[in-house]
Amino acid sequence: MPGSAKEDKEREDMDALLGIDIGTGGCKITMIDTRGNVIAGGFQEYPTHHPQSGWAEQNPADWYHAVCGILKGMKAKGVFEGSAIRAISVDGSTHNAVLLGKDLEILRPVIMWTDQRSRSEAEDLEQKNGKLIFETTFQRPAPTWTLPQMLWLKRHEPGIFPKIAHILFAKDYVRYRLTGEICTDYIEAQGTLFYDVKNRRWSEELCALAGISLKTLPPLVNPSAIAGAVISRASVETGLPEGVPVIAGASDSAVEDYAAGAVEPGQCVIKLATAGNVNVMTSSPVQNRRTITYSHVVPGLWYTVTATNSAAICMRWFRDNFCCDSNNNGKNIYAHMESEALKSPVGARGLFFHPYLQGERSPYWDSDLRASFTGAAMSHTRGDFIRAIMEGVAFSLLDCKRVLDEMKIPVTQIRLIGGGAKSGLWSRIVCDIFGKELIRPESGDASFGAAILAGVGAGIFDNEKDAVAKCMKIKDVLVPDERNHEKYTKLFQAYLRIHDALSDIYKNINK
């Protein structure tokens, strides 16, 4: 954020980089200088619509509207004055297909990666084509991927298919609005189940499974490639200078790992954001049907992902439904919620939360699972429920890491990122539950990673690792409390037993 008069003077005519993150819950924009110092930024939420149980949809126009709102607000505050924006990069949550007609009009709301409607299609694909899909894409079919979603549309909304002329993805749609150019990067492509990873191209065979034409998919580029420049119309809509280069970018998880400084094999990133991830960097792809395998933005590096569908979004859900009447005495509502949770002890007085608000990915890949509070008593307070959410999400992340441990993927260091990592209490809970030292980067979010990737694409940095070395800073290092870790280790066993007891019940209910 803008600092002292001396700092402002030093920033005159300073090169600046802009990162735009199209996240699941909202858009975040970060502007940095070429030393990685944050100059300014902004955030704006947008809605997710749930027309039926298990469904999740968003309107792509809301994404671009949020981008315009944040940028115009930054310009009105004079943020762009005295800073030459050298490049922009956009990232976004993946698997979110934007279907466009021949005139590039939006054909329907986007089925989001959290949507579970295509579970039958995913099961069919697994049964009939599972081996082909896994060998080609390194992933197993699940409702989170684009291929099952498109197959659902073909079966249930057949009138849409003849109208599809272009398929873009969240960040690519926003970048198209900025530049007028259509493309995607190969990491984003890996999130579709339409991409042949070994041959680095779209797979005609996999596209045929959903009945889509290769012509509808965008050209493929590297994440650091220049994908276009800000056009005049976008300049008017956003306040950005016309002609600024826009870098292709990549998926949010890829640039988050990058922003956290995880650029060597063995480094692990725990993401406590809308969704939760446990990602470990590897020198080569490590395919497993229980995990997700992605390329890193650093050439030659890969990462293995275990992920829980609902992490910080659980706190937003609880906020919206149960905390809007809080007398927060002028505090941020999340800060007020944390102050209530601080009054609750380790274990939330025997209250457990399982964060399956949108089914679950790793390690269960079970779209029937549902969230639950168990063990509630008259003595429990709202603070106990909030702490139980924090602990339940952390337990879910530890559940994810169990898969990586079983795969014997070495972990040399753990870094904690995401909006939830800004909470001192939640970070401490994760640290104590994992029983490991946690490094918290100063700026480890996706928009920051997109900003430094923009510098790579613009030639400001020598390469991807050089950019991290010059821009990434450490905020602090958390050390676990061994007594708390011992308590949580016992509670985790109860957490697992509760999952096992309820999973069949949810299957029967959903039948």
C-alpha cells in the first residue's frame, strides 16, 4: 500500500507489475514493483449460484465487472500515477469452461469446478474410458473436470452444443476482454481432461468422448508468453493504459505455489483459501489415481495435488448464514469471528466439523459426502462452532497429506498460504495439527504470483526462479506446540471415524 512521502518519491516512474486473480470467491488484484514490494491492490467478491443441491454456477460477466471495479478504484486513488505498468498477468481457478457463441457471446452460466452434477458422467467415463483418460491426462475422471461437465451438458442441455464456437476458461475469458485475443496455457489445459500431457496438445480422442470439436478449443501457449495487449475499449472500462502487454498466466494453484517460493522438489505448499490444497513439488510427474498432477510454471518442475473442495469457503458460509447479526464493534467480521473462536479451547469442547459442503475430492473422491457438525451440546457457543470449522478444515488438509505420505513423496519444507493463512489462530491450528514448522510468505497469494510471472513474460526478470529470488519475502515461521499436537493427533482419529461412520449414510440419502 502507499507509504511515506519518501517512499512515494522513490516510486516515481517506477516499473510496476499487475497480477489479476479470478478466484472462486472473488477477484483480487495486486500491483507490485520489480523488487516484489506491494504498491496497492483490491478485492471484490462475486456470487456463486446454487440452482440445485450440488450445483455451482457463476456468470463470467461478474468476473470482468469485478476487475473493472477494482482497477477503476485503484486509478481513482492515483495508484497508477508515477508507476509505469510494464505488464499484466491473469490467473484463475481452473476447470471452469466459458462457452461462447460465434459472436463470442456467453451461452450459459459457467459450471464451476466445485459443481457435482456430473458425477454420473464421471462414473461412466471411469468405467468405460478410465484407463485411456488417466494415461493421456494423468488424472482420473471426477465432476470437477471439464470433460464430465461437457458430457452432462450434451445429455441434459443438447440445444447448447450446436451453438458452441469457442471454449475458454475463467482467466482466459477475462484476458480476452482485456486484449481481444483468445488462447490458453498448457497448465490450464491440463485441468480439462481434453489435454494430451505427453504430446503437449489437445486430444482429439478425448474431445470426441464429449462430442466437442477441436476447433472450439483455444490455441496453446506458455504461461509466460505475451498473449496480447490492453485494447482501447478495455482501457476505458478498466482505467488501464492502452497497449500494456498481457501475459498468458496459469491456474491459480500453479501461481500460488510459485508466489510462495516453492520452486524446488520437496517443497510443500498448504493452501488455506476457498478450497484447500496440499501440493508437493516434484522433479517429474508422479501420477496417482488419488491425486492430481500438474506442471509448474517453472519449466521442468511438477507438483502433486491433494485437495479438499471446501476450506475458507466454510468460514464464508458460516459468516453469511450465522454471523451477519454480530455486533463486531467496528471490527472486520472475520476478525470478530476469530475473537470468538479464541475463547474456545483445543478440540472446541468436543465439537467436530467435516467440511464437505460441496462433496469432496482427495482423499475420498466422493460427491455424496456432506458437511456436518457432530458432538453439539447445549454448552457449545458460536465460538466453539467457529473453532470447530477451523479445526475441521485443518483435519481435512491433514487427511489429504496422508495420501502423499503413503506415496512416499519426500517433503522437506512446508509453506502456508491463502486467505485463511492471514488468521493467526487458523494458522496456529494448522501448524499444531500437522506438527511441523510452517513458513508463511509475506505475499503468497495467486495475484502476487501472477504479478511476478508478468515480470518474467515482460523480460524484467531473467527467468522464473530469478523472479522469485528477487520478489518473494518471508513473513514468519510458526513452530508447533507439542502438547497441542498430541491432543490433535488423538482428535484426528475421531475425525476419521466420524467420516467412516457417515459416508454410507450420505450415499443412501443421496440415492
